Amino acid sequence: MEILAVYTDPEALETALATGARHLAATLDGFALVYRRSCDGEEPDGWAGFTCARDAQLASEQLAAFRKRIEQSERPVRGDGPSEPQRVWARAAGGLFGFPLQHAGTIRGVAIIGCPGPWPRIRNAEIESILRQIGLVLDHHAVSESTAEQADSSEELMQLSEQLLEKEVERIQQEQTFLHQQELRRGLVERMALELRAPLNQIIERVISVLADEHENLSETGREALRSSLDEGNYLARMLQNILDLWRVQQDELRIELQDVNIVEVLEEAIFNVRDQVKPHVSLEKKIAKPLPKIRTDLAKLSQILFHLLDNAAKFTSNGSIKLEVSLDDAQLTCTVSDTGIGVAPSDQSHLFDEFFQVDRSSRRRHQGVGLGLTLTQALIAKLGGTISLESEVGRGSRFTFTIPVTLI
């Protein structure tokens, strides 16, 4: 709200626009240039993120054509900054982003932001709020100038403008309160996950240590109790990680990290990781259509997706088989996990990927889980640019198929 706070009268416009530019530059650790639509010169009305006014002027001169593109567009415009001089364009290594400053459908000005790295989508709401405030200030200033030239109706128009300004200020205050609450929630989730995970990891490590060092001195009952505790501890650790990963995906904070992947090794590791969860009368098989080349994708996320699908199959399959099939066609990796488990009713299938949804919702649930595994699986697949589908019949089993784009090596 500082931008609106400094705009006390039309004479304070320059200070308000400079404040807006400063907030935009600080949000991305880049630079910002702000212009009024009525300003025909190349000098910005507000700037921030440059070492001196001369550098801001130089950047503005070089971006004259880019600015015209923005003025002719109703949507944000992306471009690349010049490479020289380095001191001016270092903070635009991630690109230039131009925004028409609009209010009530009228373009009142232009903002250009230099981003030093990839655009941080998590900051979108904050940046939109700043741009809206600048647009509101420019709109109010334009109305003030217009009414000053029309003396007979100026008082009525100014009163209307003041009323609209008050309503917009109230709405922006509500938005900023919401953004602040979101920031608190983000910190709370991260902090809670870390605070819970640290002692849990210590407990798991100590149980493993006792099982390894005192194995011969423990009774069979003691060993079984410790193994059970270890299984429960690992389950809780995975659940905490799922909650944290799902939160990060929803906040667009989970990055894609590409690397060379041997798909056969990934499949074998996924099967190994769930083998202990597979019930005695269930076979676990893998089927590869043909020899697969190495691919380039996010190894950690692919492994996580396969684990959740296989773990889900193991959880709901008491007899029969679980099959993992993989094929690669036209740089599209397709994986299918099918089982002969309890299946999913048609009425439940549309909700299966919802957060905390449980197929078994009875008070005497026999299957462990909180309903986040498939939600996270779908989110990770979408993050990789893929899709997932389900075919299922009650009493006969389920078949999950996902496809993600990959790069062949």
C-alpha cells in the first residue's frame, strides 16, 4: 500500500511511480522502468535497480521499441535485453517483461521489468498487486488532469474518482492481507515439516542402529517390534515428504532437474523399493516392450511417481499380480501399472486424485494411507508435462497409465 500512500495529490505522482518501480525491482532483484502513457519522451517517470540515473536513461533509450510493443498490447510482453553494456543488462539475464498498466480497461502507462533469472511464478500475485496500484495511481492522475480542464463538471468527476479510489484501496488491502496469510502458511508448512522430520529421522536411525548392533542379543519378539517400529517410522517420513512435496508443487516451488536416466535401472529400483509391501500371494512383474535407450528427464520425480503407483497397487492387492509395463515411442515414455486388486467403483474414479480421498472410508479401514499419494503422483506427472489415466473394475483390479515427454540420448 506504500505506492498509494505516497500519492497524496497530483504533485506526488513522480514519487509514487518511483516507489512502484522500487517495489517491482526489489521483488525480482532486477530493475524496473515505469512510464505514463501520455509521456512521449524516452526518460522513465520512475526507475529502480540501476546504479545511476544515466544507466536508467540508457536502458530506456535502448528499450524504446520494446515499450511501443507493450503500449500496443493488452497483454504482457516478453523480450530479451541487449548484451551491452554489461553493467546495465546484467539484471535482465532472465529476460525483459513488459506490462501495460491498465485500469477499467484503459491503458494508462507501461512497466518494464528486468529479471536476472527464471521468472519466479510464486511472486505473480505480489507483482500483480504492485502493477495494479501503479495503474490505479495513473488512472486517478489522468482523471485529475482531465477534470481540471473541464471546470463545469470537474467537482462531480473528482468525487466519483475519489470514491472509486477508496474502493480500489480497500480491495488492494484485502489482497495484501491474503498474500501475507499465504506467506505465513508457506512458512508454517515448511517449518512444521522440518520440525517433525528431524526427530523422526533420529528415531529411525536409532532403531536401525539397535537392529544392526544388538541383533544377536534381541529376542525374536524384540526384533519384530523394532522392525514394525521402523516400518511405521519410514511410513511417517514418506507421508511428511509427500505433504511437503505436494505443497511445493501447488506453490510452483518444485523445480524440474533434468539428468541422464537409465530407465531399466529406475524400474528395477522402483520394484525393489515396494517389494516388502507386496503380499505373499502376489507376483510383481515388469515388462519392457523392447530395449530402451537412455533418456533425459527428472530422475527423482519419475522414481517418486513409479513408487506411489506400485505402492498403491501393493496396498490394495491381496492375490494375483502387479505388472509394470514400459514403452518408449516418439520421445514419449509410457508406463502402466496394473493389478488384480479390489478395483475402484465408477462413482469414486473421478475423485481418486483428490487430496485426502480414500477408497476405503469405513471406520475399520484395512489400508494405510491419508490419500495424498495419487494426488502427488498426478501433480508430478503434470509438472513433467504428462498425463495419467485410470481403468478399473470393482473386484477385478485397476490399471494406471501415464505418459511423459522425454529426451532421447
